[in-house]
Amino acid sequence: MKNTIAPVLALAATFLSPLALPQQASAHCQVPCGIYGDERVFGELEEHATTVTKAAKQITELAGKTDAQSAHQLARWVANKESHAQSIQQIALDYFLAQRIKMPAGDDKTAYNKHLGLVHAIIVHAMKVKQNADPAHGEKLAAAIVAFKTAYNAK
């Protein structure tokens, strides 16, 4: 049986390479308008995390198949996982770190430092999702988002 997956993946890489370029997330416009939708943004993060976990499961399922349709779907799931993980990182950076997590005026920086650490964990787990096809990384990412949301809402 002729191996058809390698040429299909090479062709997919050609078309998917523009996806590897930095993408602009629509987390917020960064104009000092004071209009924020934290719950909406957390909902987006949670939806992205669910998507990357599903994508990893689909990638694992399709990995051993050699037909062209499976190779096509595999390439699409990989691109989808990458895109959603990148969106999570952009939201964490552009919305939370740049705008919502503020340095406290007083000496007590406990909550501030906790928030920074939790957002950093989200960014790192999103990176791990990009690097791996193990659904466990998506589950860890989802847990990191929940941990941050809990701490953030307790402020």
C-alpha cells in the first residue's frame, strides 16, 4: 500500500504556514474605554480550551490512518488546535496582562502576584498544547483557566 500521508501533510504544511504567523486576537481594542466583559472573555477562554482538547483527541484518533481524507482532517485539526491555543495566549496577554491585572498601590501584592502566576500558567499550558497532541495538556490548560477565573473573581 502506497503511503499517501506524507505528501498530503507536506501539501497541508504549505497552505497552513500562514497560520503560524502572529495573529491579532480580538480580546479588546486597548483603547482606555473602561468597557470590559470579563465573563465573556472567560467564556471565550473556556471554549478555546475545550476546542484544543477535542482537537488533540481527534489528532490522536486520526494519526494512524493513511488515507487521504484522514490526512486532510488531521492537518485541519492540527491547524485548529494551533489557532485556538494562540488565541488563548493572545487573550491572556492582551486582555488580562495588559489591561485587567493592575499593580496595587499598596504594599500587599499577594493577589497581584497570584494573578500573574496563574496567567503565566495559562500561557505555558497553551504553549504545551501547541507542542503536543496529548489531550492531557488541554485538560491542564482548562484547569489553569478555572484556577485563574476563581482567583480573579475573588479579588
